Amino acid sequence: MKIIIAPAKKMIIDNDTFEYENLPQYLDQTKQILHDMRKLTYHEARELWNCSDKLAEPNYQWLQKINLKHNLTPALLAFSGIQYQYMAPDLFTEPALDYVRQNLRILSGFYGILRPFDGVVPYRLEMQSKLKIPGYNNLYDFWNSQIYEALSNTKEPIVNLASQEYAKTITPYLKSDQEMISVVFGSLVNDKLKIKATLAKMARGEMVRFMAENNITQTNDIKKFNHPNWKFSKDASTNKQLIFIHTN
């Protein structure tokens, strides 16, 4: 089984909690992306990031001095957004850490795909960003099938806990006989299922922790997620989607 999740914009440097184990698999491709990002003027970079000067200025300064092999943080700890806060990997037991080491993968516009203990540096680049890379239309075109190839070379099931932006790097290349199940966390609003971003991010992190702590190896066992704020909906679910509805 492989579980895919999205990265987070917010990143930290943490060299103390765990040591990194490997460099990312596609570091040469990351070097190419970094090379092309460094060609951007400040105004082009701010437009690419679609953020305020308060965020763009330190990120642009950092962009010029990034060293991809120095002062690295394990990816699982480097991302510190809501999903990762609710996953709380720093509190994992050794068996849970082994579980995510084997099963969890983080998709990334900058690195392509990351194992939990790959050493990374902070960066700012979303998969849907309109970065101009010579010979490619966008990052989806640049990464092509490479992310899927690194994710899975067997017929093992894939559990999608990523946003649509990142899941799109996998779905075009999925083998016809390979199972991919999307886990959806939604709220009923006027009898219609609505995805509330913050709640969904919290739940995705908690789902990863649940799967790791309970050594979930069968997709059917995901339904046993026993969070008090979420209830599995058999009626709303399909063979390709497991729907959990917010209860509060």
C-alpha cells in the first residue's frame, strides 16, 4: 500500500528530532527547477508565488542561497502546516515510524516525490505554479510520469489523501488494474457534501496517524477510522471514494 499526501506551504528546519536518511530521489530534477527559479526577477517570483511582499521578500532572498545538501530536515518534519500538525509525527512510536517509512509518500512541485525521511530544505513552489521551464509547459509536464514511477512499481493499492492539485500527478499514469482509493472528508451543507479545507487538512493528518498507529494494510480497514468528529458514510461512498462526514 502507498499513501499519498500533499506538502504544506509552511516549512521549518528541524535537525534535532530525527536524522534524515536519504536525499530525495529526483534531486537532479530539483536542481534544474532551482536553476530556473533563480532566473526570476523579484516581481516574477512574487507573481509565481502569488503572495504579499512580506512573504515574497524573505523567500526570494532564501531562494538565492538554497543549498540542497546542507542543513536538511526529514520531509515529515519539514512540512508544518495544519495536516502535519494534526498528524504529529514527532509523537509516533517506532512501529508507526516504520509504517510511514514504508507506505507514506509526500508529493511536491519542487522535489517531485518524497519519502518521509528524505532530507529537504524549505522552499516555496506549488505543483500548479506557472513556472517556465525550457521545453515544458508546466510542472505537471516537467514531472510527467516520474512521480508515479517512484511511487509504485507494483499493483499495490494507492490511498489518496492528497488534494486534487497533487493527485493529478498520479491519476493519468495509474495502471488499469491498480486500485486507487480517495479518502474524502466533507461536511453536509444544505444536504450537499462540501469540502472545508481546514477541516479536511486536519482530518487527513489524523487519518495518517490512525493508519500508522494501527498498521492498516487493507483499504477496507480505513473505514474503521474512529474519530469522534467524523463518521464513515457507506451510502455516500463508492469503490473509488471513501466518504467521511463531519459530525459537529
